[in-house]
Amino acid sequence: MTTERMSPTGPHEGAPSGTRGTARPAPTDPHVVVLTGAKVVLPTGTVTGGRVIVEGTRIAGSAPEGAPTVDLRDHWVVPGFVDMHNHGGGGASFTSGTVEEILGGVRTHRLHGTTTLVASTVTGDMDGLAHRAGLLSELAEQGDIAGIHFEGPFISPCRKGAHSEALLRDPDPAEVRKLVDAARGRASMVTLATELPGGIDSVRLLAEHGVIAAIGHTDATYEQTVEAIDAGATVATHLFNAMPALGHRTPGPIAALLEDERITVELINDGVHLHPASLQLAFHHAGGGRVAFITDAMDAAGFGDGRYMLGPLEVEVADGVARLVEGGSIAGSTLTLDRAFRRAVTVDRLPIEDVVAAISANPARQLGLYDRVGSLEPGKDADLVVLDSGFEVVGVMRRGEWLVGPPTG
């Protein structure tokens, strides 16, 4: 296998494996390896005793005679996880950390299976956010992150959550455009309270520039949410959280976001942000094709309890739950996507194919990256996760390079 830092898009297969445990001749191509014997989750379903062929940085459709193999009997192989909403990890903040710290945070999530990650910021002053966008765009250009998500400052003070109210502002399209331009083509998503002055025009601006307009931290009515969707919004930022509750006379944004097939709904499946019944409600109405599991992680993910800063606000993390020191609001999560995956299968009892879609394919489609990542198919990047029978991560490959593992038979 090669270990290039960056690669073109790249190939995979889930055909039944051949005979295991037999001696093989020397490989004809040292850049090819075949993962055999696992349960492989493909877009068409799960193949038992399948195989994944890795050629260099990509998944391939065939292997030369004598290619080396890795025996993965009693394991699962799934696509690398795609996190479209992540503020940090490993003790590092994507909003305020140095380049080295950010890369450390990215690596923390990679070791938990997240091979594609969008770096999210939190509310700050406009000049500071524009400067941060410039730094993060360089990391995106290098392939270290997949893009930038601006969560704030264009959100409702009524639903601010862990954002500084003093720094919030209405979504003036000119200011939204300033952040998009500062990201130098690497802005993936902007979360907006679309009911605020300028909100609908900003949604249209983002749609015209190929940037996801996400409805979140909003106090919108049902009707206002429908208007924003019609204007081009396509994502619900952490559905249920930081928005009005579903009511029988005032359904609010939740009903509008769940019922519209144009919307992908983010869910934080950590057992803290959502009651299991709410998660089931989302899957029932949105279906497996419109849910995206996210972490909304902050610095403490993969790091531990203690005091942290989220933008200008101080956060206390205790027993893995992050809350603002002042006011006690939930302040992001300490989640990693492997935990979200395991909980979805073992606690929520969701079909593993739906979980794989929610954690890989659906966010990849929203981000416009499905031609490269999000499924195990020939021609795509060799990004994959190996799970044992208890759905613990025992192997992570990114672009053909093992970051964790490989497990041995």
C-alpha cells in the first residue's frame, strides 16, 4: 500500500472471498492488498465473507494473482466515517487552536474511524472568524480537513445554546459573503437562524455559491422554516437541539424539517442530546437516506473531563458531558463517531445498513464528496473502518494507509 498524503479519487469490491489460510505466491504488485472474510457493508447491502481490494490509495475492482491478504473473519468492514459538524477533539479547538493542535484533533477523530471531517467554528467576531477561515482553508487545501462549517454568529439569541450572545448578529448577506470569501472556496456549510432579517436572502446567496445553508439555533415557525427550505436550505443543524419543541398547534421547525425530502437532518447520538424515542422518530419520518450522524464534538472528545474554552465561553466537562460553566447549557459533545455507531446498532437497534448510511454515505452526499468517500466502491478512496463483533474499532484505513491496525486473524 502507498501512503501518499493526498490522492486523486480512488476504487472496492464485496465479492465472496476465496480460500483462506493457504500459502500464496509472492505478490505481483506490492501496492495491492485484499481484505477477506469480513461482513462488508456495501450500498446494496451486507456481503458475508466479502472482500475489499485496496490498490494504493484507492479501492479496486480486482486484484492480481498472489496479492497479499488480511484475514478479517468475524469482523465488519464499513466505509470511513464522515463528520460534517465537529468543533474539535484531543484537547484542541478548531476555532482557536494552532495548526499543530488542529491536526492533533483531526488525528484523534481519525483514530476513532472518522476519515473525513469538516471543521466547525463557533460564534466570534467577524474579523476573527474570517482569519480563522483563512487558516482552516489551508488545511482543507492540503486534504487534512474536508471543509469549513460556520456555526454562528448568524443565529437566534433565543436559541443560542453555547454561543456568546454579545457576538450574535443578523445574517446580513454581505457579512455571510465575507465569511464565504474568506474560506477561499472551502466553505462547506453555514448554520443560520433563517427567520432573522436577511436570513432568506442569505440562504439564496449560499445556495448560489454551492455552500450548504443549514437551519439551526433557530426560533422559526413552521411556515418560516418551509420558506427557508424553498429558498434552498438543505440541512437541519442538530435536529431537536437549539430549536422550538414540536407542538400540536405550533409544530415549529422540527415538523417542517422532518417532512421535507430535501432536508438532511443531523443527529447527535450520544445518549445526552436526544432521547432514544426522538432518534427513532427522526429515522421513521426522514428515513435512512436523510439522517446524518454528527458529533458536534468540542475539545474534550477523546481527551477527558476538565475545564475548556468554547470560543469565548468556559465549559466544564464532567462524566463526558460538556456544559457551560455559566448557565449550564449543553456545550457540544465529547462524542466520537465510533460511539455513535455502536450505540445506534446495540442500543437503538437500527439496521446496520441504515447506520452506515447515516454515518458515511448521507453526509458525504450532502458535502458533495460521494464520488470519493462514503461507500466501499471501486474508484473511491480507500477509507474504511474494521469493527469487531462488538462493534469496537480495531482497524482504520485512510487513503490506503492503516492508522489503526490492521487486526490479525
